[in-house]
Amino acid sequence: MSNKLITRENNEMVKSAFSSLERIVSMMERLFTSKKPTLDGESFYTDSELATKLKISRRSL
């Protein structure tokens, strides 16, 4: 059994995994930077976010 260091440069499977992760990160960055408010430029909380801020259940809200 050899103790060979597996790195991005010497292993195609690792290189492929890193490439996929980089693509996913890039897509997520585009998704979050292009997110636009939906109602006349105003930002609103979702019911879950508001319930958390008010420290009540969604059902009580």
C-alpha cells in the first residue's frame, strides 16, 4: 500500500469534483446577485423569517 498524496493536479476524479463544485458556486453566486425584489423595489420577509424575528410560531403569525 503506497502513501501517495492525492491532489487536484494528479487525480482526474478530484479535478472533476473540484470543477463541479466551482460551477455550482458560480451558479449560486449568479442566482443570489441577480435576485430582485418583487414588489416595487421593496424587500419583504417571508412568513418563516418574520416568525423567527418575532419569536413566534408560523401558525401564531
